[in-house]
Amino acid sequence: MRFLTPLATGLVAVVSPLLLLVPACVGDNIEPPPISPDADPSGPDASNDAPATDGPADDAGDAGPPPAVGTHKFFKSWPGLVNASPIGVLDESVIIAGQGIAAFNVDDKPVTTPVGSTDAVVVRIDASGKPLWASTFGGSGQEIPQGSSASAAGIFTAGLSMSATMSVGPDTLTPGVNRWGYVAKLDPTTGAPIWARAVASDVTNNLFSCAKGVAATTGGVAVACAFVGTTITVGGQPALVGVEGGGMDTVVALFDAAGAVKWSNVFKGTLDDKSAAVAADPSGDVLVALNVTSPILRDIRTPVEITKPGAATASVPYVARLSAVDGKVVWSKFLGGGGARATSLAASKDGKTVAVGGSLDAQVDFGIGPLAPKGMGDGFVVLVEQATRAVKTQKQIGGTGGGELVQDVAFDDFGQIAVVGYNGSTDTSIDGKPIPSPPQDVTSGYASFALKLSATGELLWAKGFATQALADAVGIESVAFTSKHEVRAGGGMQGTAPLDGTNPFSAEPGTYQGIVWGWAP
């Protein structure tokens, strides 16, 4: 089952490109949530944690996660902001990026009229959903934010530009083509751009994309973009070598906090080898996920050639860890031999585990037993141990009717995992446990789900969202945890849906209006 989304493709639209064929609402929590064990409410994070009655005390202090409840805290949306899919988190606040199609207000923060047809809009909101600032930049064409991320090194956003020239704070970017990638650093207090850099190939191609392609590291920011061309420049510097013809390739680059390029690396072959997501390892190294179609994948910096498993033209997910020092591959792994596609990537806070999310189109074996889609296609999450590169856990999210797709994954401090994506079956489940599903199978479009798993993969809570009318859509495409272990998610919708599980909310007519959700742990 193939899904098309504004974030994942970089296609420009102010309405959802797929329509949700769902005539009614979807429920909220699946059941009274289980209580996660807690050690001692007097520990170092007592102010964030569960009451003393949620579990026994022990001598080790407060080591456990707060109760898994998933209760609704807020959703925020502003007419004029299109598709708030790329989100990042800085402490308790959320960094939201979307497209501005006209002048509008983010509560009391004005957003100016776009320079071109759409501008990039970045908003920071606090723990309650209150906007702290709104920032915008753009050129004469269209800007499409495709990622946001934050760390002690700063707040960063990246995306796709269709402008010949774009001014971002003190920097003017003129890459010489009219479809290219950008990364920008913003002031955490005001949102003002501090610097911006371009990532551009030597040709204009409609397939250029930096979807889920930005990750703040301990000392800077990593960017991954898929492109077509014979050369690629990063921050004005050429990558190591030219690129073979025949398809799309992936460039991964690491910038320091001041915007200087530390290194770049290119993954290439004779067919399409496209980036799916990039993530930061706690060590400062960079993790990248690709969908590899070429029979042989070439990593030009290490350098190494790797033979892809499976059929010659099959698309196979590939995960690699790149050194923060020089961009060389530390380890890499193919996931299966075809039948799966990666969409998302995250590293656990202890650096031991990597989570990869995506979709199954056919039977696939990740190494611990085969998975086969139940219907048109299922979502999956696999956990890979970094020390051994072995898959230790696999989860399948699917139903017998429409298709399911995992769009994003995230870890909290305790190794628990948030998962968001699309569901199109009336009987969507994980490990035999039902999750909120649309009342009618969806064969060309999507409803959406959000769920939370324990560190060992047990379902803690789940939510589902669907619009009330035919030809409308609601999509959750990104997720993150705050410093207090709460869940934040971003996406967009067209039509009317009960985004808090109760009261219907209507998007601005004719737009795919951006939404951000906040849920308790």
C-alpha cells in the first residue's frame, strides 16, 4: 500500500493530496490504561513523576516512568498555517514548522504575508500550547518545511525551496536551481534566523526532497536529502564526488552550530537510493535510514560497496550510523530483502537501540520471523540493537481492509516509544490488541492513529482520528517527547474531526490545515 503525503514527498499542495473515505468519528483511548511501575516519588524527577501509589518503592530512588495515561491536553491550529507535520521539542516546548499561505495570527503573534506563494513558518509553543514566537522566511516561489529539531546546539528547520533566491536572516541563498534544500538555525528566544545554508544539485528535479531530513546533534545539525544530479553542493561546498546516473541518491551532511560544514557523504547506486529519515545518536554520531533499490550501494566517504539482499530491483530499508568526526560508516544494516519501506528513525536516549518505522507491502523477514501484511499494507516498527545490529523486537500494525503506515517514531528517557501514522482498516490492531480504527475501510486515503509502547513493546495506549465527511482527511505525521515525557504530535487535516476525542473541530475550508496535539505521558 503506497501513501502520498505532503511531508514525505515534498509535493506542493494546500489541500491534502489524498482523500479520506470515512463517514464518522473514531474513538479515543482503547481501554483504561495500564499503570507503569514507579520506584519512588522522592527521586530526582519527583515533580514530573507519578504519585506514590502507582508502584512500590525501592532503595534505588525514582527510576520508573510516569503512568501511561495518554490523556488529551491540547490541540492547536491556526487558519493560514498549512501542514504542521515537522515538529521538534526543546525541553517542554514544541517547535512547529509549516507553510504560510497568507498573513495570519498565531494567537497574538502576527505572521506576515508570504514573499512568494508560500513561506516557511516556524512556531514555538510552551507546555500548554501557548505560542512563544512565530518566525517566517521565504523567497519568490514556495518553501515547504520538511523537518524541525532542537538540542542544546540550537533550533533547526529544514525543507524544500522552489525559489531562485531566498533570504533567511543574514544569509541570502542563491543555489542556481529552482528546487533545492535548505537548513536554518533560529534563535530560541525570538525565532529570528541566525544562519541558513543550501543543499543543491546541479539540476532542477521534481524529486528533490529533505523529508524528515534534519536532526539536531550534540554539537550541530545533520541533514539528509534525496536528489538527482551529477554533483551536489552542501553549504556552498561540493560533496566528495559526482553521482552516477540512473536514479536518486542521498546526501548526508553535518554542520556545526555556527553553520560550517564538518563533512558530507553520498550514498549512491544505479537506481533509486532515497533518504527516509535522519536521527541523532546521543554520542553525536548521525543515523540515517534509506530505501535502497540499487543492487550495489556505494558509500563514497568510507568508502565501501554493499550488495543489497533480495531481488535486484526490490526496495530494501537500510540503516547506517555515521561518525560525527568524518562521516564514515560506523555500522550499517539492511532490514529484510524487499517488501518493506522505511519512513522514520529514532535513537534511544541511552544509545543502545534504534527504532525504524515504515510500511509492509509484502512478506518480509527482519531476522526474527516473517511478517506479512493483513490487508493492502501494514505499518511496522523494528528495534535494532546498536551493539550487535540484531533486530530484537518487531511490531506490526495492520488490519484486513485498507492500508496502515507508520509515519514517525520517538523514544522517551525510559525507552518507551511513541508511534504515529495512518490506518485504513476497521479492524486495525497491534499484537492482537485493537487500536481506534475508522468505521469504514479506507482504500485511497487515510485516517490516523497515535500510540505508545513500553520499552519492551507492550501497548500502553492508543488513539485514532478520522473526519466526519467523505472526501476529507486527517493525518498525523510526526511525534516527539518533551522533557517531562509528554507526547507531542504534528500533522494536518481537511474537514471536521474531534481532535480532542469529543468536540468536532473544522479546518479552514480548502486547506490542509496544520495541527499540533499534546497528550500526557
